[in-house]
Amino acid sequence: MSEAMSAEFDTVAEWTAEVARDLGPEFFTPAGCRGSGNPAALDWLVDELGLTAGESFLDCGAGVAGPAAYAAQQRAVAPVLIDPEWGACHAARSLFGYPAVQGSASRLPFGDAAFDAAWSLGVLCTMEDQSGLLAELRRVVRAPGRLGLIVFLAEAQLSPQDQPEGNRFPTEESLQQLLSAAGLSIARRLRTAELPEIPPEWESKVDAVEEALRRRHGHEEAWRLAEEQSDEMGRLLGSGRVTGHVLSLRFRE
């Protein structure tokens, strides 16, 4: 993982958990979703995947685990987390207490058909082995293959210099090729730009976490690198060169 991405998903992840603990439990889930976007995307995926109480649920590339906690709050699923960064795993365990494994999304340390459902949010474009991620998700989820993705697609082929460090945005064509090779198909999808606005109460909590992080760590290199990464992503989305998509997948028949 690149230095900028390691700063964001390791060092800043631990700082985020520290801030959330100081602010109080009502900040845990919004803080844990920081950078994961609109909670409406999570609502859409929870519904599309048909999650129900007690089901085993994998969050692959879980970060600080806010999305997994949100799913558990909405449908009482039993999350298991995996992330390549130790700091993210430690932060997630400290806030939510879910099982969290440090490991690679392209070599998941779980048995075949181990989970009822899974999602991987904003992870595909950070992977060098994108086909491995999709193949592993298909392997560890039971039929009919309830899988959710948030993916960022390049509207035209981008050079490495045009992408934030560590990102490899697929195009629509290459995404379809990756899904087909993994034996997956898109059941439903929508663009993140079509989602409702973030609720003000949620946004205010995220803003409070951001303010505290900036106040405590704004002078540190890890914060600068993570903010530059976020700003570059924002510019690409704002220009329309990259677009966000929420996907509900199933096994290809």
C-alpha cells in the first residue's frame, strides 16, 4: 500500500477512533464511516442484499468499520472485518468490538461459503489484484451470492499520473470484464450522485470528528498526506472524470 494510503487507513484510522471515543458513542458510527460517503448508499445496499438478523456478514476492506456497524444497527447482522492495515483493525475493534483480521482482500483467510453476504466499499480501485478481490468475495459467500460494492470508475482511461497515489480506477468496460471473469453479475446499480443528501445530523457529527482531527493532528505529515489524497479524489469526482457507483451483485447464472 502506498505511503498516502497507509497514512489514511492506518495512522489516521487510529486517530479517528481516538477522537470518536473522546466525543462519545453517538459519534462512533459516523466517525467510522468517515470517507465512506453517504449513509443512503448503505441503506440501499442493506435493502438490496436482503440482510437479516443473525446472518454472517463480511466487510472486506472495512477500515474503521462504520459501515459494518451501520449494517448491524439496521439489521442485526453479525459482522466480521478484514483490512490490510493494522491501525484500521485496531481502531475498529476498539470502537465496535467486532472480529477484525489483518489480511489481504485478494487472499481472504476464510473458508469457502463462509458468509451469508459481504460488501467491499471503495476498495476495488485501491487493489492491484482486482480480479483476485472479486474471485475471493465470490468464493467466501454462499449462493446466491449477495455481494455489495461501491466502485469508482474512470469515464475515460486515466494515466497513473492522473490518479491519486495507489488508485487504479477501472473503466465500465474493464469492470464488466472483471465481474464476468469472477462469475458475478450486476443485479442492480445506481450512481452515488443520485443518492439523497447526507442527513444534517449525520454530517454535523462527521464535521465534529474532522474538526477535532484537524486540531489535534493537522500539523502532522500523515494528516497532510491523507488530506491530499482526499482532495485529489474530490477533484476527480467533481470534474466527472471519475464517477461513483453502488452495485448489488449476484452469482452469474
